[in-house]
Amino acid sequence: MPPIDIIVPQSGARNWQMVVAERLRAEGYDIAVLHRPGPANWPAAVNAALAFERRIFRRTGPGLAAPTAEIPASPRSRFAALRLDLAGNAAPSNVPTITLAFDGSRCDLSVAVAVAAGKLPVIEAVLDRKTVVGRAWPMIDKRESAALGLEDVLARAITLAVSAVRAFAEDRLSGNEPGPAAAPNDDGTAMRFASAYLTKALPRLGRETIRRARFRHAHWRVGYRFTDGPGVAETGRLGDGWSVLPDPGDRFYADPFAFEWQGRSFVFVEDYPHATGKAVISVVPFDIDGVPQEARVVLEEAHHLSYPQVFERDGAIWMLPEASSGGKLTLYRATAFPDRWAPEAVLVEGEISDATLLEHEGLLWLFATHRDGYGSTSDTLAVFSSDSPTGPWMAHPLNPILIDRRGARPGGAFIRNPEGRIFLPVQDGTLGYGGGLGLSELLMLDRRTVRLTAPRPVAADGDWPYPKIHTLNRSGRLEVIDGIAAVRKRSGRQ
């Protein structure tokens, strides 16, 4: 491991900078911590606003933006191979230096200003203030909260910093885009935060509070259609012919996966009762006329379950549901399809979301998002490979493959077209969770490389009434999607 100097503010350090140092030290890097004067402590008004919101959302303990006690300096006796400048104002050096820029600014307080104003910051890892060598588009899950949005962005600053150091250590750090030309500390940042918070953040928080008092926080609806022609993946648009899977109003169905077995069609869904706030997996059989039958629960655990990918392999039927809140990804085998399932193996530990299976060139692959300890579950793509569905599964050496709210989180099973091209439905979080869906083509995949195209957005035109979609699947003639609906609380029905 190369020796690395981490440069932090002498005073006014924040928890996210401490976490970066701890993460790198835990990975075995030879770390020394150096101090630089400034930037100054964040203004008291900023800290008070953030603390106020954290109380509203019942977040206990200090967040990543919270000030921390001085990070102790630990100088080294030999020269460093790399400097990681987390203060943003390190003096020039002949030692390669990586700095983080937030929308072009090297001052992390600028993130608070951007999030308060309702913007989605972009983070760049910049080498020697000249070349961009990494970039992150963080997802913000709760757009109504400046404090929680700030946490999501700083979480991905940690991910990007650690990833850039790892790439340097493995001699694969590269880039050819010029870095931003910005002063290390932006004048007037505190005043701009106050203006953005009073005119944008507080009204936004108020509007969301009123909305949640009247409407369900989220209520998804599943759409289905039977078609012999091209589907969404081929046309790039939703089109017509959709029917809504009925729900009783006190629960919703989402994350639909279609599956054909013995000439019959089934849809497996996340089944979320509003009263419990914890989803189970249910199946909806279709009769021979294509009419959906009553949903029935087929899998329940102590934790939330969703995204029930069902597939057939090796003479068995398998289900790979998301269980990120349980801290592990478990593969289930059908013991009496479709109603009874038994856990077969734990594939990956951690907060893994929407793991999606692909068989490609003799190997099995999982594409999923990995929370990486903090922040959103929707913006950091990780890939794993194995020779067998039950594992062992090996993390790809390039993880995280990308940090991008626009296309990191899978939104359905892989699609292989007649020409052999492979596409992955991906969720686009630009407009928030469930804001849209795109299709990314897989260009290259092996144990050294993962390459996907930028997502091509799916046009939400046609007769489907809920254009905010985040899942697309098809099995045979049955195609399924979902969309978020506005459902009032007082009746439980739209």
C-alpha cells in the first residue's frame, strides 16, 4: 500500500473527513494526517438549521456534516506517494494530490448551499487541480430536507475519495478532462446559504409536510399487458394497452416480475401494507384469459422484502428478493411453486439493493446498488460474479463501477434482444426516487472491465396513468411496469 497524506482542516473539521481517514486506514493504507489552516468553521446559523431538520426527521447522533473534534495530526518519517486534500486548500506540491470539487468549489459548505437551493451537486476528484479523475452524481433521497440531502452528498464524497485512492494505488487512475478553476473558499457562502434556506428549503419542507398530511408518502401501482409485438425495451416508450393491477388501497404493489411456468403467467410483487411499513412478497396468478387473480403472500421475513426476481435454472425455480434492511442478500429456492420458498444461500453481505442476475460468457453476474455505509441506496453500482447461483460471489475489482443517480440502480431483469445485444433497465433518480426509467446497453463485461452506455430514457407516453416508473419486466407475452400514484390518506383510495 502506498503511503498517503490526508490533509484536513486544523480547525472546523467535519465527520465526513474523519470517516475518509478511518476508511482508508481500515483498508490497510499507510496513512498520515496533516493539518492546514481553515476553512473556517461553518456559520452557527448553518449548523442550527441542519440540527433543526435532523430533529424533525428524528435523526439521532451527529451527521456527516457535523463538526468533529480535531482530527489528530500524525506526520510520517518518509515521503508520501499521494496526498488527499480534504481541506481544499493544500499548498502546491510535487507529490500527486487529489482534491474534491463540489460543483467546482473546493469548499464543502458549498454543498449545503446547493442542496438548500434544491440543486443536485456533482462531485469531482481532481488530480493536481488540473485533471478530473473521478466523478459522482449523488442521489438525494429526501429532497425536502437540506440536512438529509447534504448527508447523501457527503456520503458519496467519501465513496469517491476512497475509490480514487484505490485507483491510484492500483495504477488505474486516469482522466483527460480539465479540472474546475475555482477558489478554495467561496466568498459569501454563508449569506447564500441563508438566502437559499429561507426562500427555497423552508418552503419546500413546508409543502412536503402538507402533502404528507393529506396523501400517502408513497403508493405504487402495477401495470400489465399481454402483447405479441415489440415491448418497451424495443420501442423505448410505454405505449398503450396497459391495465392496472387492482389493490385494496391499504397496501400497494410494486417491483413486478413476470414469470411463465407450465403455460401460466404469474407476477411476483413487493406487497406493502401501509399499516406495518414492511413489505412481503406476493404472487398474482393470471387465468387462461389473462385476468389477474387475487394476490397471495408467498414470502415474509422479519425485514422488508422487495424486487422479487424469479428465474429458472438447474431444474429449480429461484427467487432473489431485495432485503437490504436485513443486511444481506439471500437466494431462495421454490419448494412448492409458487407458494413456498426456502432460503438456499446468503450471496452477499451488506446493504445491497435490487440485485439483478445475468448469465454472460460462462459466468453469473449480479448488478446491484451498494449503500457503502452512508447515504442513498440508489446511486452506487456494484457488480459481483460467480460460477454458481449459490456462490461464492466475488466483488468486481472496479467496484464501485459508477456513482450516478441517473443509472446505477437496476430497474428490472436484463433484456437480451434478437441481435444478442444486452440491456439493463435502470432507475433515473434525477427527479427523485421513482422519477423515471432508462435503458443502458452492456458493452463489455468480464472480471477486469464493466462498461455500460449512458441510459436512454423510456418515454412515459401512452395510456399508463402513472408516468413516474421504476420497474420494467417481461416474460413471454406478459409485460409489467409500475408507477407511483397520489393516494389520499383519509380513504386509502385514489
